[in-house]
Amino acid sequence: MPEEIIASQETRAGWDRIAATPEFRGLMTTKKVFIIPVFLFFLVYYFALPLLVGLAPHWMSTKIMGGANRAYVFALSQFVVAWVIAWRYLKAAGKFDRRVQEIVAQADESRGGK
Amino acid sequence: MSMSLLVFLAFIGITLGITYWASKRSRGATAYFAASRQLTGAQNGIAVAGDYMSAAAFLGLVGIIAFQGYDGFLFPVGGFVAYVFARANDTGEAVPTMKGTLDMIFVRRPRPVKAMASVSTLTICTFYMIAQMVGAGALVALLLKDSGISYRTAVVGVGTLMIVYVVFGGMLATTWVQIVKAILMMAGATVLSILVLAHFHFRPGEFFAAAGHVAYHNNGQAVVKDFLQPGLRYKPPYGTLDLVSLGLGLVFGTAGLPHILVRFYTVPDAKTARKSVMWAMVLIGSFFIMTSILGLGAAAIVGPDYIATHGGNNMSTPLLAQRLAGDLFFAFISAVAFATILAVVAGLTISASTSFAHDFWTSTVHKGVERHPGEEVRVARMAAFGVGAAAIAIAIGVGPAANVGFLTTLAQAVAASANFPVIVLAMFWRRFNTWGAVTGLAVGLVSSLGLILVSPSFMGVDASSVSGAARHVIQARAWFPLENPGIVSIPLGFLGALVGTLLSDEPAAGSKFNELLVRSQTGLGAEKAASY
């Protein structure tokens, strides 16, 4: 597929204009507010596992419930945390999508329809 | 004829039937590369999960846990967290990996970037494929040894089947083979996990107690180890660094894995893509949790000594099935593992060949124009054939003893070092340009491969009693102390991209930033950017 077709679909000025609209900028801010804390928490929680396992193996080996040790329970909790984050994230992504559609519709309109 | 052989042949029959059906239905490039974008969320989700639950997981991860206990379990945990991290990003927006961005970075960027991205895709796919082929060969040779099939014959057979699926059936056949296999595999793993727990009378205390006292021989010495305790694989002084490096490779590498990315071209819209991610996450997570039950179960019930003398660590899962439920279940589990290998290898082949046909052949060699209609599909088919043949040759060279789960994590380290820095910088740095992308990809690729070559995976001094494939390839002390290169090679990839950008003079780069930003966030223009 030749790329020239795509390039002509929206001009340089067109991209810059969309990037500057309040709708687009608002969307970016909302996303950042949601994503950055979640992302950081996720990283810290995950890397705590190899760090604790490497630096405090004996503490992690303490049995805490049903014969399982801290290390195993913490590893299982990674799955639960990842599921919860993914679920929340996918829900939020649905909302972002609707705002994206508005921006796309607006862009089409200002280009005089497709 | 043995029971295993019968079960194998039945599965081969089913998959060839699917391929024949798919070849009748698919016409044209969208059908070949993206299954005509007709898959539902559940279908695609199961296929996505199938891609990720490879034989490396089913055989290799269980094997690592059966031999190295808790440290081995860190592989599936990291693998799952990494999966969620990568997927959440690319179906939802936000960070970089989604479709629009990919099209921008890897498809619409100037020719040197595409050529380089294509090289990195082929390298990553080949790593993955070798892992799967080694597993396939070892498994088939072991299971069918009564029928006189050797490792070499088995690798050739698996390779040939996969080439048939991809060349004749395209994405549609590949996807359905994947779906059938994913369902069989979840069923097999679930039944086997329940059998393990039943063996311990469904009392977790009994299960963990048994895993806490595993007796086996280590370097000829009888030992009893607690398999729940960290430290069996990663020991001081470099253990902690290696663990973090492993995590880095997994978390950032999964985002750059090409065969998982192409799956998202097969659904009609973002909502369906998200639904399929939910399916995939539930399936993959449950499966990876089960690897700990299977691995610890295999260690406690079958024992590392027995496994080591009956096919090695990759055979832990089938041997556990045999011990708990007899030969028929052994044959079933083995056939599932075999099916898994075929399906995943086919998926890899299709992404490697797609990348080659589109990014390298059409875009780079012929400047973005197909000279004849249908050329791209034909080139992809030929590339599938070539990639398949190369993987067969290398898998025969590597030999049956390499742990397949570990080989896959190395593929992820390469993906993390080469692809990830480029994706991130393209999104967040206005000045980032073509040369930066090329040098970033090249430095990430070369440094991760180089570090793997001088790591303890390849270098080491073995006692003269260690023979054959268990010996290190290079008999010298490893120059790089870690198994996992990520902690060094990912920063190097970033550095390469940085230096490449700063040293080249490309004034137009900054003005593309808004375009990339808007396109990746809204998907505007993405549909037209790729022909599939």
C-alpha cells in the first residue's frame, strides 16, 4: 500500500491543529492522571518481588498461611493485583474511547467530511 | 503403533482439516494476514492466550519449577505481569504499543527503520521458534521412541507441518489451530492440577509440606531442599541483579513481541480487542498459577532424579501426568504439548513472514509499491517457508537439552532491548528521528545478543564428566555474570537511540511529533496505514 495516500489524508497543519484542540489536550490530561499513578504502583509492586526475594530470602521463606511462605503468597498476589489493574484499566479505556470518537468526528468535520 | 502416536496423528489430522477449510475460505491479503478481521472477542482472546501459553510455558516453566522450585515460579509471575502491562497499554492507548503507533513507527517510518525493525522481528521470532522447535523435537522423540523417530526427524516433521499451516491456511488457519489447542491445554492443565491436589487429599498444608522436602541428587550428592524457598536458581552475589534484570526483560520485552502484536489486527474494533484481552488475561493468569502446582507437584511426586533420567526438565508435565493417571493421560498431555508447539510456531512464522513481506520486501526493496497484485502474499508465503527451514536447521544444531522456557525469556530480553526504547522515544521525545530509531534498534539487538553469548548461559567451565548438550558452548569463565541481559542492554538500547538522534541532523523530525501523538491516541489514519 503506497504511503503517499495516508500522508495526504491529513496535512501537517491538520495534525498540529488537532493536537492543539482543548478536547484533545483534555483527554491527554485525563489519561495521564489515571495512568501514571497506576503505572508507577504496578512497577513498584512488581519489582518489590524480585528485590525482596533476592535481598531477604530468609524473611520471605517464613511460612504464613496453610503451609505457604511469604514468597509464594506474594507471588500469587501479583496475579490478583494485575487482574484488578487490568480490569480497571479496560473499563477506563472504554470511556477514553468515546472521547476519542468525538475528536475524530470533529476532525472529519473540519476537513469537510470524508 | 503406540497410543501416543495415535493421539498425535489424530491431532495432525484435525489441524490439517482446519488448514484445508481455511485455504478454501481465504482470498486476498486481508484474509491471509488478518483472518479478514472477522474474529469475535472470545475467539481472539482464546487465540491470544494460546499464543502466550506456549509449549515453553507448558513444558519449560513447569520444568524450571520442578528443578529450581520457587525461583522458577518467578518466570510465570513476571510473564503474566508483563503481559498485563503490555496489553493494557496497547488496547487502551496511553503508552505506546498500540496499533496506530506501531504503524507509525514500524511501518510509516522511512526505509532504514523498517528494514531494521524487520531484522529485529525476524531475530526475536527465530529465538522463540528455536525454543518451540527444541521442545517439539525432544518431546516427540521421547514419546515416539518406540516408533523409531529421532529428535532430528521430529524437528523436521514439526517444521514441515507448521509451514503447511502458514503457507496454505494463513492467519485464519493459524488462529483456529491456536483456539483448539488453547482449549485442550487449559483442560489438560486443569485436570492435572486437580489430580496433584487430590494426591495430597486437597489439603494445601500437605502439598506445601511435600514441596518443602524434595530429595534428589545434585552433582552426585544426595540433598533435601525446600522448593518453596527462594535461592535455588539465583544465588548471591549476582542473584538479585539477575532477578531484576529478568523482570525488566519480561516487562518491557512483552510489549515488543511481534507475534502477539499481530493478533490485534484480526478483530474489527477496539471494543472487541478489549474483550479479547479480558479473555486472554483470565486464561493466561489461571494457567500460569497452575504451573506452580504442576511444577511443585512434579518435584514432590515424580522427583527431579526420575525426570532427569526420563527426558529431562522439559518432560516434567507429561511425566507427572503419567505418574498420576497412567499412559492414556500421558499420551493426551503429550499430544496437547505437541499441538501447542505446532500452533505457536505457526503463529510465529506468520508474523515473521508478514513483517518480511510488508516491511522489508514491499516497503524497503520496492519502495512501498506492490509490483504485481498479490505479490505481498506470495512473498510472505515464501518467507514463511524460509523462516521455517532456518528454524529447523538451528533447532537441530542446538540439540534437545536446552530449557525451552529460558530460551523464550531471552527472546523477550532481545525484544525489550531493541524494540522498547524505540517505541517509547518515538512517543515522548519530539526530536527523535530516523537515525535514532535505527541505531536504537541495532544497539539493543546487538548488545542483548552479545551479552547472552558471553553470559553463563553460553560460557562456563564444565567438569570433564559433563558431556553432550549439557556442556557450555564456550569453555571459559563467563565474561558477563548475569543470565539475563536486560538490565544492561535496555539502557544501551536507549543510549543508542539517543546518540543516533543527537548525531544526525534531521530538521523535520520534530514536526512529525504531533502527527504521531494524534495518530497513536485517536487511531486516525491507522486503518489505511497498513494493508492488513
